Amino acid sequence: AKLTMTGGNITENKSTSAINGFGGAVSIICMDPDNTIEFRMSGGTISQNQAGYGGAIAVFADGSAYQGSADVKISDKAEIRENVWWWNLFVGK
């Protein structure tokens, strides 16, 4: 599977769980050891999103539950800003 973002905005999204929600804007989960998931972002903005893990982007593609691989490339005029990762707020205090 491949997702390409060349422009536009992903903004003000919120995962349904403050503890274990994945990716406020983009969640990439690979459970197939023979598959690679690709995310390319060369333009646009991901901002003001919230999630338990990965306020903007969460990637899970390794470990006992998640297998396979992910290839994420952010380049050119892509902008990721002002996203909140809640779990960091809990363990950081």
C-alpha cells in the first residue's frame, strides 16, 4: 500500500483514545511480513492533531504483533507542526 501527500492540509484531528490512539493524522500499521507500506509527503501541512502515540504520524511495522515494513519519506515543502502526543505528556511529568 502507498499513500502520497503532495499538498493540502490534515488538521485538527483527534484519536478516540488519549492512552492508545495511533496517529492523529496518519496511522500506518503493517501486519503482513511480506508487505511494505509507503508514505510519501512532499508538500502540504499536518498540524494541530492529537493522539496517544504519534500526534501527527504513527508507524507500527515491527515486533510480535506488527510485522512487515514501512518506508516513510518527508521532503521538499512538507510541514509537520503543532501536533500533540499525549503519552509523552503522561510520562514526562
